[in-house]
Amino acid sequence: MDYLYERLASELAEQIGLGLFLPGDRLPGVRAFSGQHNISVATAVAVYRRLEDEGYIEARPRSGFYVRARARRHTDEPGISSPKNRPSPVSGQELALQLVKAANDTAMTQLGAAVPAPSFLPTRAIERAVANANRCQRHRNTSYEFPPGVGELRRQIARRMAENGCRVGADEIVITHGCQESLTLALRAVTSPGDVVAIESPTFYGLLQVIDSLGLEALEIPTHPQDGVSLEALQLALEQWPVKACVLVPNYSNPLGYCMSEKLKRALVALLSQHRIPLIEDDVYGDLGFTQRRPDVCKSYDKTGDVLHCASFSKTLSPGLRVGWIAAGRYQEKVEYLKFVTNLATSTLPQLAVADLLESGLYERHLRKMRREYARAVERMIAGVERHFPEGTKVTSPQGGFVIWVELPGETDSFALARNLLKQGISIAPGAIFSATGKYRNFLRLSCACDWDDRIERALATMARLLNE
Ligand SMILES: Cc1ncc(COP(=O)(O)O)c(C=O)c1O
């Protein structure tokens, strides 16, 4: 390294790699940096420009230099998955219940369920909005808001969807008890027991539970941690099997964290529409990318009404509110009826509170902060895994959301590891529950939206110790 600015840039890059500066952190201003290192302002600028070119930091107009969400990494990512290439009933979901119960136990170090710690959520604002709705709309709270649900909320959601290029009216949206109910209603509307559903692999275990409970079979499609589901593999599967629906999480999937490109989303919608197969799009993490630009949704390319768009406010405002929605295209009436005969209506008070939070602009402001916080939390957890886990461990580089998918070296059984850890007060999500057939035994998912303290550091050290044993 010939020049001073190169040496300083390399030192700073190392500090970023070690997690001393986290994604979203502002670096000292160039004057402050030049003062700290006794160098000229021009040299300080050269250091920052060098790091910018190398992708470590970004300049924000009139604000300074910030650490980028995806700083350079030491560990590799897992490769594309290779699930069984035939449909199968879902098995092995019993541990998932233990896992979610652990999420409610405050004595547990909770790295298992994808539930954000309250510090990430706008709890005060929610309390105010609920109190306000209770005071001002008492007459409505004491009664059912039959499907499709509270009008103000549907209008706010339709407006936000319009910003993402979706031409969906408020009357084409049905409010649900969270995204899980949206997925259930969607699958009930487009399938019958025994049908085959194509899904990404690995996939979020709640979806596997819905598939199981409706007596459907899952056809797992190879999926890449950066690009998403393989369209070539999906096309072959559609030619070979009588697939009745396809369910994907194209934006910041759980557990891989990929975000499909606009080009691939368009191609996906075209492919499924050519086969006349409905696409159930789960966009529950769509608002939680690590850049401030929101990705597009498959629904915006839907010309035939065959995309059923499902989402909720569980990962952004609070899972306890249980407010989600579905824009079901040409299945709208069926979904509305199924919602009605299943549980009559979604609770009124949380719907009114969420409508208020959207209308007041608080939701958008909160998202801007939350995206940065989730990016930091993910990077911190990746750095923790890199510090503690054995050589040969691979970790995903999510582009949004707050979970990471870890591939363990060798023959490790994460099911046994999860059981062992539960006894020690630590919960993780073992890889096998992300597959219909119990694949991914040597993987695990960690939820990063936790308050970082000694407990987390100790939990990672305990995991590493058990892995080394
Ligand atoms: C991809 C995905 N979809 C749906 C859900 C369920 O969302 P909700 O809590 O709104 O029912 C989750 C929760 O973890 C999820 O990760």
C-alpha cells in the first residue's frame, strides 16, 4: 500500500468488518476525520471516496458518509437449494409450536421466532392510536366491522399499494387477522384438499403449516439466496406436476432474505399466467428493505387478476395487533365470503388504530427508522456468527427483513442443537422446519431483531461450543 489514504481506508474497512461501525452509522465528518488523524481534508476525502468505491460506505447529500447496509463479508453464502423434486405432504412441524411458545417466555434468549423485540416497534404511538380510536369511535368498537373490513384502513392500504404500481381499489381489499390468515384464505380460495402447491425452498414454516392443515401437498422449488426462486426449475415443475397454486415471498423472503429483481418478477407473473396458475404473493416484509427505495410487487404486473397479494403490519407495527390484508384479484368475492364464514370479522379497534397510524404519516416515518435498525441488527448478528461459529459456516446476506439463514459445516443436526439449547434457555429455529420433508437439518435461522446485550453474545458462544462438541 503506497499511499497514506489507502492505508487509512483499509484500516477503516477493517473496523467496519469487525462491526465497530454498523450499517446506517454516520462516520465522522471529513474535517473531524482529518483532525483525528492529523491529515489534510483532501486526504480524508480520498479515504472516504476509496471506501465508497469499494462499497463500504455511501455519501448522502448534505448529510455525510454512512456505512452501507451490506458491507463486505468474511463468510460465504449458502448456494442454491436442491429440494426433493416431487410433491410431498408436510411433516415435522411439531417443534414449531414449542418454538413460538418460547417467543412469549421473557426468560428465554429468543433468536427463534421471527418476532421483533418491542424496542424495534412504535409501541407508544400504537398505544396512543388505540386509545384515540377507543375514545373517538366507541360506537364502532362495540360492533362487528364485517368483511371486507374498516373502510378507512382499506383506503389507506389501497393508496400505499397504488404507490407501488398496483391498481387496486379499497373495495378489492379484505382485512384479515394477519398475513397467516391471508395466506390461508388465499389457498382455500384456489385449491382443494390433495392439490399440489409450488413453494420456494426453504420457506417460512407458517406456510407449511397452512398447507398441512388444508390437506395439500408441497412441491419445493430450488431457490437462490440472492436471486430467489429458480424460474427454470419452476417451469419444469409446472410441466411435470399438476400444480394448482404457487406461493412465494418475492420481497425479502423468510428465511433467505433475497429480493427478486423487477425483471424476474415480471417473468414469474408471465410464466404462471401462461399456465393459468394463481400466484399467492406474501409481501409481509416488503416495507423492510435496507435501502430506502421500496421494491415493486408482483401484483403490479397482474393483468388477469390471478395474483393474490397478502401482507400485514406484523413485522412493521406489531404482530400483536393482528392486522393484515389480502387483495385477491378475481378471487375477491370468494375470499370475502371465506373470511366471513371463518371468523365473521377482524377486531375493529386494531383496524382503526392502524388506519390512524397510516393516515397521520407516522407509519412512513417509523419505517425509515426501522429499515436502518433492522439493517444494523442483521449486520450485527452476522458479525456475531462470524466471531463465534466454526470454520466452514455459511451465512446469507439478506437485503431486507430481520432473519439470517446459517449453514453449519459437516453433519450437524440443528434439530438436536435446538432441543439442547431450549434446555439452556435459548431458542433458535432449526432448518428442518423450513422444508416439507425435513431437509436442511444442517441449517438454522436466527432472528436478529433482538436487543443486543451480553445474553446474545453468550447465546452465540453457547451455540458455537455445542457445535464444536
Ligand atoms: C413470510 C411470512 N409470512 C407470514 C407471516 C405471518 O404473519 P402474521 O403475523 O401477520 O400472520 C410471517 C411471520 O413470521 C412470515 O415470516
